[in-house]
Amino acid sequence: MPRPSIPTASLAVPLILALLLPLPLAAQERSPAPQGAEAYIIEPADGAVVQSPVTVRFGLRGMGVAPAGIEFAHTGHHHLLVDVEELPPMDQPIPADDRHIHFGKGQTEVSIELPPGRHSLQLLLGDHLHRPHDPPVLSPRIHVTVEGEAGDAR
């Protein structure tokens, strides 16, 4: 049996690797969200004047809450976006930092420390791999003002 020529063999290796290696997370299909699913902030109310720590309660309609890593249809976990002006890319996992707070255990409320001043809060539901659903399940952005000591809110 004839041996493959060098060009044929060199093409076979990348082809085999491409077939055996999983797709990067960004290239995988996003989890579908049912029509009408919505995330919302129960409290505080938009425009509220609050003291720190601020209790934020999360609401969700049309889907269920499940911990990160648990793949189950029409579920996800909350991510609280604090003072985020530009939404993260919808085709990639949601960043994890002090402005993109993950609730991967399935939590539905949090008490967070915020400095005095005006802040925006928004929820974005992530799937088992922390990616936004398709379409994204995103709450309206609300604003709160945190009062400082002796009324020195910014």
C-alpha cells in the first residue's frame, strides 16, 4: 500500500485535531430562552434613595433558577451588573469582576456595599456556562442613590 505524500499527511493532522477538539465556548450554541422570559429587580425600586449595604432582590418570569454548571432547559442563574454602561458580548461568558457579580449557586438576592452616589443595577441571566441566553434575558436598568453619612450623597 502506498504511503501518503507529505502534503496529504500534513493536511490530515489539522483535520483530525479539528474534529477531536471541542469548540471554544464562544463558538458553541447559546442556550435558548423561552419567548416572554424576563428578569427584573424586585427591590430596590428604580429611583430609590437607599443606605449601604443595599439589598437587591431578583425576579424571573418564564424560566427557572439553577446553579451554574447544571444544564437544564429554560434555567439559568443571575448576574448583577453594577454601574455597567456597555453590556458584555452576548456570545461569550459574562465577565466575573466587581461590576459583573455572579450568583452561580442560584441565589435570588444579595446585600452589597455601594459607595455614596448614584448607581445603576441590571440583571442578566446566564446559562450553565455563564453565557447569556438566546435571546438574552435582561432586566431593565434601574438607578439608585446611596446616601452617605450626614447626607453627603453625590
